[in-house]
Amino acid sequence: MTFLRVIGFSVLLLLGYMGFAHMLPQVVPDTSEPVEVSTEGLDMDGFIALGESIFKGKGTCTLCHNGMGRAPDTLEMDLAAVFPAHLADPRYKGVAAGKEGPKAIEEYIHESMVSPSAYVVEGFGKKGTNDTESPMPTVNMPPIELNDVEMNAVTAFLQDLAGLEPTVPLPGAGDAPVAEEPAAGGGEPAPLLTSGEAIVDEYGCASCHDLGGSGADLGPSLYGIGKRMTRAEVAEAIIDPNAVIAEGYDADFMPVDFGESLRGSELLVLTDYLMALPDAPPAADDSEEEPLATTGLEAIDKFGCAGCHDLDGSEADIGPKLNGIGKRMTADEVKTAIIDPNAVIAEGFEAEMMPDDFADQMDDSELSLIVDYLMNLPE
């Protein structure tokens, strides 16, 4: 008799789950997998269009830069007036401070992506920081991870919106392809997502919530949520985020269309994943550290040198040009310039612009590789 009761209870529970799943939206979204697209031979009009697709897609910029008030509504602003005003703001002390014109705006846009706290628009800083710290994630780091070509494309798009001729270089044959979102309505629907991690990655949850070490705090922390909310409350918070607002946060910050874009089974998987999160982020696992670079070029790429210095055709000029540096400086001077960049400031550049923690980040072998590589650069 007990056996039959257990079987009966199990069947009723299963039917309950099935009923709940059928009550949820079952729309299959057009979420075709992004495809790798070569940018070789792209003209500036195409590059601007690529930047727009990244701004609205992979870059997840419109999650915050919209009319909801969490960040400036970039697409609706008069950027021709806004950019010069920001450069002239006495609070702005970044790489383009004191400069004018399209090139200065390029530097300002690039800096806003890789160092968003360098200048925070008044009223849009993290709560309690008096607009000294930005809630925006660094876009060339996880979870967004735009590469140099993609950031240049976004810059070209924003310069074009401001009525300026883009000053960023067009990509060349040696540049990596970019991930471009498929056209609306094109391609087969993406496979059903069956893990919480995959769903979090697909829908950019870590851009607003601290997940996977993102450190984001636009939305409340989800660690330990299973101890604060029921499973049904978590599901409701996903599909109807304005039903209950977490203390300290505002309504209309979280997109309200997840109920349409998530399949019912994906919502259940995501809910289970969130309910099982620990109370705090797991400690970093040193065994998963990025492997050591084994060539000078690998080390240059690993530490992003071409983002500020003109290397490999990047044409960046935030820092001095490094071609021919072996004829101007000794190897020891180059090494010192890397690990103690404020010891000697190159003429025409300012202090505090280069990170001063490379000595902690780099293995001695990587530092030697970079020095050797730079000493042998042609003029």
C-alpha cells in the first residue's frame, strides 16, 4: 500500500511540474548562434554597421543605455554636443582631457569601454560612490569580451552618430574575425539550452548580476537566493521583474521580455541553477589561471599593450609609439617603464595613464619576452 502511495505521489508531482511548464511561455526565439565573420576588406560604412550590431547585440550596451534611466540613453542623445561637453567637464581627467576633435572623442569612447570608472557621467555612478565608480562592466573582459576590432567598430558607430568622420583604423587581414549576430528571422533556432551556465551566458545575466566573478551590481546579488526566496518567487522575478522590487533597487531596470524569449524548460533549468547557488562566489581557483605566454607577441596580446600603444597596426596613441624604442632606450629602461611606468614620463604624455601593477601580473619570463620583443621592433 505504501508503495502505491509513493507511486501516486510521484505521478501527481510530475503532472504538477508538467502543468507548470505548460503555463509558462513556450515561444521559440530566433536566437541563432552568432557566426564568425571576417572583417577583411570592410569599408567604413560596413564597419559602422558592424559597430551598431555589436552595440545592440554582443556588447549588450542597450541593456543599460536606454530610456530606463540606469545609464545615459546613448542612442537618443545629441552626441555631437554630449561628447565635447564631457571632454570639457572639469571632472574629466582621462586620456583625452584638454583635447578636442574626433580623435579626442575616439580616445574618450575607447577609455569609457576599457576603463569605465575613469569618468562617470553625473548621476550614473554606483550608489554611494558619489559618481566616482561606474557600474558598467569593462567590455574587453568577461562576460562581454569585445576584442579590439569590435571596440573600434562600436567607436566608429558612435562617432558616426555624433556626425563625425570615424578616426578608428579599418580592420586588416591579420585581425581576428568577429562574432556577428544573425539577421532577424534568419537561420535555424538555437538548440535548447540545458544548463544554467549556458542560459546565464546566452542572456547576459552576469552583466547586471554578480555571477561567474563578473562583480556586476546593477541588479542584486543572486548568491544565496535560494535561502531568501522560494522557487516560484525566483521564476516570477525572471518573467515579471517589476512584480516585486528588491530593496535598494529600482523598477524597470531588468528587461521584461524574458518570459517571451526563454523556453519554459529553460526557465525551469535557470530557476534550479539560481536556487542552488552558494551563499557567496566561490574562491578563485589558481589552477585555472591563464597559461604563461611563450612568445613576445603572445605576451603583448595577453596584457593588451596594443590597446594603448601603436603595435601590430592598432594605431593606438594613448601611450607613446613603441616602434624603434630599442634605439631610444636600453633594455633595463624599457623594463622599468613597464613595471614602474610613472618613474619617467614620455614627453607629451601624462602620468598615471599606464597600469602600475604589471610587475604583479606578469611572470618574469613574460616580462623578458615583452622587453626582447620591443627592443627588436623596427622603426
